[in-house]
Amino acid sequence: MANYPIIEERFLPKVLRGGPWGLSSPHRSASDVPRLRAHEILVYRWGGSYVVDDGRSRLSEDHVVNATSVSVVDMREDAPVTVQVSIPSADVGEFTIQVTFLCTVKKPEEVVEAGLTNMADSLMQYVVRHQPLFGLGEEYQFGQINTVRRYVWAEVRAYVTIRPPRFRGMDFKLGNVQVLTPEALTEFFFKAHQRELEGRRTADESPAPVFVEMPDGQGRRMDMKAAPRDVMLQGTDSRLGSPSRPELRGHVFISYVREDSLKVDRLQQVLETAGVRVWRDTADLWPGEDWREKIRHAITEDALVFLACFSSRSLARRKTYQNEELTLAIDQMRLRRPDEPWLIPVRFDDCDIPDSDIGRGRSLLSIHCADLSDDRFDDGATRLTAAVLRILG
């Protein structure tokens, strides 16, 4: 969107007194003032201040007569601004990420003072500053685009949650995130099929089946000779990406000790802001319930991510209910495939993660932990939220 949120800026000529001998009250010419549409307002600069005007002021009012410039500001709620960036793939080409932000002007005078004329460029720079985004596609080919879509959505959602865009006078929400299928993928499938139809290769020289990840997440090896073009391109629409807000299933179980409640409050707020459902004893246990059975069920039946939170204070305690929760979680982890992330250690300070046995010759130390120390919280929370969204999404 060009020229947003400031749509137009004008320098205003000095107004002279009118009438014989210059005795009439001054007023500005109507041609000096831009015409407004329903969702626009004016902001006059008068001296060192800014005056907001809905267009109803008289041309003889002081702030209109004495203004040196006037700006037109778009006041629509949730105005969409879309930016695109490219990230490397394992193939020759690149994946194109398209992010749409929903923008609302809250303080038009601050927007004008900050000179926000091209929000698309500003948001582009905001996205580019998040360097982890640019490594997400390096291990994936075009045929695995659905994995890239899921990882990109999780990374962008986490980034916007932890470090939202901040520009004076503006509010932002994440609209949608798409990874556009590279044109090279469509062209590759089509040309390979055409070569088969034209008989340019013998049966022995037929190209090897191509691995393509379908929208259902199942990998499939396709015979280029047998697959018609509409089947080969299934799930690889070059115009649209995957749903911008995948439906999150399950919940995150947070295991902690009471001494770390304030830090867990902060973590819970971050996860819930990102759309993640959190199970926590303070909110999900009711009077009269068997809390041991309820917690056991929450861990063994419904939890798709288990966050084991540690700190110097938690490790200093010899007896805690967290130990029981962790035992249940480790038992569950032993039943799961080792390549499926589920239990994530979290540390709130510079403490040592317990060296607990989790089976198959591994220990809790072998799992990379999320560092949410005070001075590393933003970076750690962004990485943790992205990891959780990948699992739940």
C-alpha cells in the first residue's frame, strides 16, 4: 500500500489579510486544503505543535490560517499492509514469504510528526531484522513447501508476539502469513511431464520419482510419467500460501514451582498472546477435583508440549510436586518417537538442567533448553514460542 498512513502532505502558503487596506479577517483559500474521504482526517502543523482536524474547521480558524503544512492521514481500522521477503531454499531458487499486517492509526499527530509515509517499507525492515527467519528454508526443497509454510508461520507469529512492530501513533496485528510456491516448482513439474509426453526419454531413462509434501503433511513420491499435471500441482498453488492461522490442537502443560510463579505468569502471557492454550494448575484445577488425577490426565492424555521450568530456587528444593510431574512426563516421553519433540526444558536463570534419564541412553541434558533468563527473555521466548507453534500447528 503506497502512501500509508500519511496519504498526502502539503506545504501551505502564508495567508494575507484581505479587503481594502488589509483590514478583513484572514482566511485560507479552500483550494489550499485537501479534500477528505470518509476514513481520512487532517493534521495541521502550527508552530511547533500539531492539530488534528476532521475537516469541519472553518477556513478562518487560527490553526488553519497559521498552519505551515497539512497532512492527510488514513484512519481506517485494520488497514492491510503486505510485505514480501525471499529466503534461501535447498534448491536453486528461493521461497517467497508474504506477511500481511493489519494497521490502525491511534494518534495521527504522532504519525505526522514521525513522518510515516510508507509503512510497507518500514514493516519490510522490521521483518528483515529477524534473522532466524532466513535460515528456515535452507534444508528444504520446493516440494517440501508445506513444512516451510508451517515453520515460517510459527517463526513470524512468535516474532510479532514477542517483539511487535513499534511505530509512533500506530497499532499492529498480524493478519496472515503465506509462503508462495516458487514458479520454478510449477515449471519443473510441468516440463518434466511434457518431456514424458513428447517421448524424449526412453522408459529406462525416465526421471526418478519426485518427493512432494502434500497439504495433509504426508510425503509422497510421484511418478512424473503417470501423474497428470493437475495432480502434480496439487497443494502447490503458486498464488496462495497455506492458511495463515493453522488451527492449534492440544495444549501446553507448564510444570514449575511456586517460587517461579511470576516468571511463569510472563511465559503464559506470551504463549496465550500467540494463540497457544496453556494448562496450569492455578487456572485449570477446581475445588473438589482430584488434583493428582487431573494433572496426570493433563500430562498423559492432552498435553502436546510439556514445559519443564527450572531455576536455582526450584533446584534448591528437594521435595516438590514438580518432581512427580516430571516423572510422568519422562514416562510419556519414553513412549514417543525420539524425533518428535514434546518435552522442552526451560530455565529462568543460570541454573543447571537436571541430568535425568529419559531412556534410550539419553538424559534431560541432551534436549536443547529454552533460556528465559531476564537478560535473554525476548530471544529465548521467541525461539520457544516458535517451537511450540511448530508442534501444535
